[in-house]
Amino acid sequence: MFRVVTVAVSDSGERGVGCACGLNAGGFAKISAPVVTGALKRARLFRLLESLRSSRAVWISASPGAGKTTLVSHYLEQKKIPSLWYQVDKGDNDPAAFFCYFTVAAKRAALGEKIEFPPFVPDPDSGVHIFSQRFFELVFASAARPLALVFDNVDEVGENSPLMDILAAGLASVPGGFKVFIISRGGPPARFMRLVANREMAVVGGPDLRLLPEEIEGIVRLRRGRAPAAEEVEDLARLTDGWAAGLALALEWDDAGRDPGENPARRSLEPIYGYFAAEIFGKLDEETQRFLIYSAAFPADAMEEGLAASGFPGAGRILASLAKKNCFVFRKVGDGKVYEFHPLFRKFLTESAGATLDPEAARRYRERVAEFLISQGRWEEAAALCVKTRLWDQLASMLTLPGDLYIAQGRYGDLGNLTAPIPREELERLPWLMHWKGMSLTLADPEAGFAMLGAALNRFIEAGDANGRLYSVVGIIENIHHQGGGYHRFGPWLAELEKLTHNGRAIRENRFGARLRLAALRACVLARPVFPSSGDWIERAECLLDIGVDPKVRAEAIYCFSLLAGIRGDTSRLDYYAGLLDTLPHGGEGGAARKQCKALLDALCALFSKPTAAPEQRVEAEDGDVNLPWSGMTWLVAANAALTGENLALAEEYLRLAQPRVNGRRDISSSFYHAIKAGVSLLKGDSAAAQAECDEALRGVDDLFSTYPAIQARLACACVATVRGERRRAVKLMSQAARLNRELNNPVCAWEFKLWSAWSLLEIGKSELAARKVRDAMAYGNKRGFAEQALFFFRDRWLSRLCAYALECGVEREFVARMIQSRKLSPPEKNAADAAWPMPVRVFTLGRFVIQKGDAPLRFAGKSPKRPLELLKAIIALGGANIPAHRLMDMLWPESDGDMAYKTLTVNLARLRKLLGTESALIFSGGAVGINESVMWVDSLDFMRRVEAARKSGSADARDSLLNGVLAMYGGSFLPGDEDTLPWADTLRGKLAKAYEWAAAEAQKNGSTASSQVNRSRIA
């Protein structure tokens, strides 16, 4: 049964009425348990108290309003444990008064017996110790079990009070079935440490009582009868930091009249500040108030040093005392002398500075704090303090270092938050503030930022501030880069940079020096190479690649130099830059930049060095790092690499990822995006859509004054125009591109022009002119080692046709063969296949039977595998494509039943593939077998295709060319020597002989140059 001992008091509530101790039968609050209504059951803390049953006592210490009293009262009520509750006050510093009041409470807890408790008589020898022990023994002997003794607000009497000796002595007498709870703002004094060490006393601290989000949610639900929104719970947790009184005050204000639709982030702090002012701050002396106000201005890990520098030499002692008293000051465990305020109390103290200190003292105090933060190198915190306290002159004088840091990290938004509160009149008065305000607008509103940077530059010029001029010029170059548009605007600013740095000799080796070099490097990569100093600035930026440079800066420099290598066509440098990237750490500040740079290098290598490889690295780093050039550019390079290998699905995937980073921009990425989309449309066979994308790629590209995108946009449009039969337009566009390339001198672009010239002539049937152009293009590519060089827009299918024609004309055969093999080019349309095309497998059946793997004929060490070779001959004899499996089984194994014949077929097919050295040489799908003609070339099949093409040709020149090849190919009858053993080969043998007879007769009848190739003896 729950029993609460209460003692009455007179209506006057004054001591000295009714008995010697001033108590009567009323309910005097001093020895009454608090009434608990509407409290949340904190099961977590109840379990904690239950786990401490073995301890005689529990000392609960926390800040005011943390819920200490509520916790104990609710726990005892829920567990139905009777309690003897005693509210300590300053009067209890007198032991006689304490024992007088406590006697009344103890009598109420007695088991119906009239217990006489001895009056307190001081003993000069033993003090209160012996009396206290015997008194508590008598209390426990007379009271019912279980019983909890609760001493609340013990901090009221101070650590050196005699009451502390009384309680320490009393705790030694606690028998089983009884528990003592001591509630205090501060922790147990030294005299209790022996009990703590022996686990006779447990300590529950402030962190234990801090409300968790789910407990906050439960309290709000209990109070309102409905669940709060998750956002409100987060807001309350952030606002109160788990402080129970703060939560109650915030909810009180909510219930009193806050608009339900109002943003919880605007929650009023006035009730909470009122609590601090009345319960904490107002009870302190003026010197301690001043100390707390100063303390709150310093970061936690520098509070003691900052206070000492500000004229408080005993700061550590005072902070330790406040922390011990749980005066909303906490000492962080394991962090040495690091003190922290409850966030709301710190906010209260900061905002109280103006009201507590006179204006001049407040200004000096803020300046002193800012100076200390600056001396500690805590620039960001110092800048934030200057903004908060409106120290504009001080902010202007010290903003350079944090500003450099923000820009280096790409934190333009944070810089904007810092400069947003600066009044316009202060911006106009202080050009450094105007400069950083302009820099903060670089991404959000680059045009407004450009205007503000220009205005700041004029003010610096008027003031003769050379450093300010240099900062403004670099900021303007960076602004133009992010704006996009006409990159010719870089010219005068690079010239100004040249002048201000004395031709590059006066660049400081610091964060800003690296930023200056990067800004100039980006300008030189973007713009046409028309600035006299471009080469010098690129050379000056090479020092950013050194190992000692900040990793993030190095990654950005590698990124820029990699793009420059692609633009110049100097792709041999890509491996070098990839090696540099491997020396960068994977984590830390430069981790994201390294990741994006690696993605770009992977894509560039896939496009320019390894054209058949798709970039493996996705470009996750693109999203957050605004400081790297041309958002989405890596996706576009990767898309073009996929498109070069005609991997349409992958190219479209990359374009989808690039699209949101390109929309609305006026830079080179938008032109590349539309040029690559034109390639996708062309690959799909939609030349009209390709033309529309080309128009978009060309629109405004010349206004950028950037050579490389202007070249590539024209190249893409010329290729599309060629496919659409618009020869005149294509020639005009390619002439413009070639003229632009004289400025850029990119050898890859020059080779692409030569290839286009040859291919476009083949497209319109001018084979003689095409032959000269093919010879020129292949010689150029061979000289520069371009066998593995991929191209921006020129597609593999067009290159395959040029390679076939080059082989047919006997042009640069070794180079063309290397190019076909390294790029894994497939032969062009079937009627253009040639015996010279480098294929993994070649089979000769006219006049001989030879299998050639690579450059060498296939030889067998022992007996030749008869069955697999017969299978190959049968596949060829039946036309080489889509041959039903049952037909092969009936032809080769007529005596076997269906299942056995099928098994024999699959076994021999596997043996044949192994013999040929490639699984892909033969296709077995849908119950049909065939030859993969992109892997295996067969002379008899190619011969029949060429004869058919000659029959259908309407051009005498084309027919003559085809007949010339046909007559040279026919080396004799089909599969000679197998006439008796392979009767099913007779049909194709006869067709081949008749085809040769027709070709020979046609050549002689027309007096063709091919007639010299006729050899009647070859006809079977």
C-alpha cells in the first residue's frame, strides 16, 4: 500500500506554531511528497533505478528542471513504495532544526507506536556523527518496510553544511528493505566518495536524465492527446537538448497561443529565458553573472584560455565549481578541461550581454573575444561573432582567411550566410565586405556577383589596395567561369593578373596562391588559345601537381590538366595524370575531388586511349563539388566513349545523368551534350532528330569563344549532313572546323577531318578521290600512332568502311590491321568484306581446305579431328547461316536416333569451338546453327556474295572492281578431295563453279580489266 508521510502546518505557514518545531497536523510542504500528475512513465530510467537495488542510496544530480524530483516521485508511486520525503532548505544548516523537523516526519512513518526520538544535544567530542547514526537506526527500526527516504534539494545547504555529515552518518545505518534517495543539483561531496567506491551509493547524473526523442514524443502525446509531427519532435529535441523544464516551458507557450500552422523553428524562447533569469542568473552575484556572459562567448574547447586572456585568471576554478553544481555548465568526459553550456543557457547568456553590460563594455567584450578567436586561428568562429555582434570593421579586416577557406572548399552558400546580414551602407563603406559579398553570389546569382566584384575592384583601386585588386581580379575570373558565356572576357583579366603579379613572379605560395593559379588554368583551358600569356599560366599551374600540395587542390589541377590533354589531343599524358591521382589519399577533404577526377580520367581513357572500354567509375562526386569545372562534363565524356563503341543504352544512361547539370547553362557542356545526342539519334536511324540536336549544338557555340566545342559541334553537324545527303553543307562545316583547328592544332581533330573527307567521298561513290583521301588519312594516323585512338564523333561503322576500302586499295595494311584489332572493328556491310580484313578465324575452301587462326594456319600434332571438321564443312556447304540442327544431324549422323544425334551435334560443336579458339565463332540459337561472320571469314561464302553484288551493280566501274576481286578469290573447286566422301557438298560446288564461269564470261565480254584474272583451269 502506498503511504506518504505528511505533516500539517498552520494556515499562517509560519514556524513556531503548534509545537516546539512549529509543526501541527496540517500538510506542511517541507515533509510532503510532491503530487505527480500527468507524468510520462520513463521506463528507461525506472529500469536504471531497479538495477541499483543493491545500493543503499542513490544520489541523483542534474541541472535545475532536469526532472530529478519528478523521476523519484513517479518511480515510488508506480512501484507503490511508501516514502518519507524531506525538502531541504537553508534552515537545515542548523542540526537542531533538521532533527526537529525530521522527527515529525519519522513519527508519521512509525508503525502505530509512540516512538520517542531523542532531542538533539550537541556533543563537543563526537559532533553530530554518533547522534545521527543512532537517530537513523531508530527511524529504520520503527518504520514499515519497504520505505524510501528522500532528501530533496540538498544543494541548498552547500557542501560544507553539517547536514552533509548527518546524511553521511545516517547512510551507514540503512538496513535491507530501505532506500535513500538524495536529490541535488550537484554531485556528492568528497565525504560520500567512500560509499560510492564501495558501491553502497550509486550516482545518476544529468546525461541519464536527458530526454530522448521518443520520450519527448511521449510527453507531447500525453499532454495533447495526439501524436506530434516528427519535425516538431526534432525541433523540440534540438531546442531543449533533452532538458525537461525547457520542454515544459516550450509546450506551455505552444498551448497558450501559438498558431498551429506556425513553423516550430520559430518557437518562442521567452518563457525559457524567464526561467533562467528567475531561477539561475538572477540569484548570482554581479561578478559571476559577468563571468558567465564572457564564458558563453568562447567555444567549449577554448573557454578557459579565452577567459584567462580576458581578465579572469581563476576561470578554471569557477567553471569547475559551476559544473559541479550542475549550473547548466558541464565538463565533457575525456576531453580534458573542456566545459560546455546547455545550448539554451548559452543562448540566454549571449543575448543577455547587451542588457547586463553597458554598451561600451559590451563592445570591448565582443572585440576581445573576436581577437582571442583570431589569435587561435579560429577564423570562421571569429567571423560569425563579428557578424552577430555587428563588428563590421573588424570583420572586414579579418575575413580574408575564412573567405579563402570557404572558396577553397566550394562553400559559397556558407559564405553567403555569413555576409547576408551585412547592411548595404557597410558594404559600400568597406570594399572588403563588398568583395566577399560578391564572391558569395558566384553560384546563386553570378551576374549580380560580377557587378559587386567590379564595384569592389574600383574601390580598391581608389584606396590603392593592391591586395584587394588582386583578390577582385581572381574573383572576377572565377565568376566568369561559373557564369559561362563568352570566354573571351577572360582576356583582359588575365592581362591584369599578369600585371599585378609582375609576370607571375609575385604569386604567394599559400591557399590564395593556389586558388589564383587554378583560376588562371581554368581560363586557359576554356578559352581559345589567343591570350599571349596562356602558355605561361598553364606552366605556372604545373606546380599544383606536386606531392606537397593540398590534396584537394592537386585533384582539381589534375582534373583541369586531364581535360586540357583531351582538348589538345595529347592523350599520352592521360596515363601520367592517372599515376598522379594514385598518389592522392582516398579520404579527407580532397576525397570527393579525387573521386570525380578519377571518374573523368576513366572516361577520357575510355574515349581516347581504350575506345572499347566503358568507364567503370560512376560520377557520384559530381553532385556536391561545385568547385570542379563544368558540371556534368565527366558524364558527357563517358557518354561519348560509350557511343563510340555504339553502346547505345549506356550512352543514353550517361546523357540522362548529365542532362540536369547541363540544362540552362551557357558553357561548353551544353554544346557537347547536344552533339552527343545527335550521335545517339543518328545511331537510331533518326537523321531528322540528329539534325535538330546539331542545330542546338551550334547555337551560340561561337559566342563562347572556346575553340574545341566549336570544332566538335561542326564535326558532328558535318557527319549528320553527310548521312542526310547534304554534301555542300557538310563541306562548309568541315572547312570551318579545319580552319578553327589551325588555331588549336589538335592532331586528333585533324585526323578526324581527314577520315571524314575520305568517308564522305565513298558515300557519294567517288571512289578514285576517296582512295587518295584514304591513303592520306591512314598515313597521317600511322605516323602519329593513332591505331588505338578513339574519335569524338566519327563512328566505328564509318571507320570500318574506310578500313575495308584501305585494305582493298592496299593502303597502310599493317596500320589498318592494328586499328581493326585494337578497336575490335566489325567488317562493314557484307558485300564489302575482304580477305585482307584481319579476322580471328579464316577458312579457305576454294581449291584447298585451310583454317587460319590469326596469321598462322591451324596444324594438328596428331590425327586431325575428323568429326568437328566435317561439321564445319557441312555448315559452310549449307550456306553458313540459320541451318536447322535437325538438318545437320540427318546429314552427318543419319544412323543415330534423335536424342543421340542431338548429343553428338552439341559435343562436336563444342569441340569445334575449342579447335577454332573462340566460343563466338559459331552461333547455336533457336535450334539453328550458323557462322558469326564478324569473327570467322569463309572465302566461298564471301565469293558468292561478291558475285551477287556484281550481278546487281548498275555501275560499270563498280562491277569491274567487284569482278576483279571475285576472279582473284577463286582458287579452285569447293573442298577438293572430298567429292566422294562428302556428297552433300556437290550442290554448293556446282553453284560456285557456275558463278565463276559467269564472272569470267562477263569480264571478257565487256573487255573489263578483270578479264586478265580469268583462269579456265580453275573451273571444276
